[in-house]
Amino acid sequence: LDMRKHIRRLPRIFHVNWFRKDPQGKFLWPGFRENLRVLEWIVKRCQGRIPGHETPIGWTPDWEDFCVNGLEGFSEPQFDAAMEFKREDFLAEITSQNQFFLKLYHSMPKELLCQHELLMARMA
């Protein structure tokens, strides 16, 4: 957490969940060999070349800004399902962290607790 004091420009942080599944239990993302497409989007996003779609937890790609050339059998509706932000699922996840945060309350940096609270507020 002290990085902010020592670094003029903090690195951007991205989160990817390659393992989300549909209701039938099939992975939403087409597979490991396609991960470079996400990394390409991340680089373009960091360079300010593409906007993305804002959610309460950050930015996600838009279909038209994502390289799907040669990606057979992966449709726009499948892409939308893979990128979908489900507020109720995410809220359940961060709510489940509350007990863990309480156990660590006295030793946890207060900045982390503050960020957790801000995240909870964005979910409301």
C-alpha cells in the first residue's frame, strides 16, 4: 500500500475470470488459446485507444472493440454473457467476505477496509 508514496504513476490492475460458466455448466470463454485477445484489449485500453463499458467494479470490453477475427463459433450474445456483470452475484461475493474482514480487522490496513466499504456502496 505504500507504493502510492514511491511511484508517480500507479499500474492499472485488471481482473479476468476465465472460469465463469453458463447455467449448463459450460465455460463462457472459448478457451485458453484465446486469452491473448483479452490481453490485446487490456493493452489498447491502457493506451487509451478504446473506451470500454463501465461497471461498478471497473471496465469491460465492448463487442466492437474486441478482436474476434478468426474466433469461430463465438457470437456476440456469448461474448455478452461472458462479460456480463451480475450485481447480485458480485454483491453476494463481497458480502461473504465481511466475516473474513472482521477477523482481520485489527491487522488489516484501513485502506483495504475503506475500499471494501466503497465497493459495497457501489453495489447498492
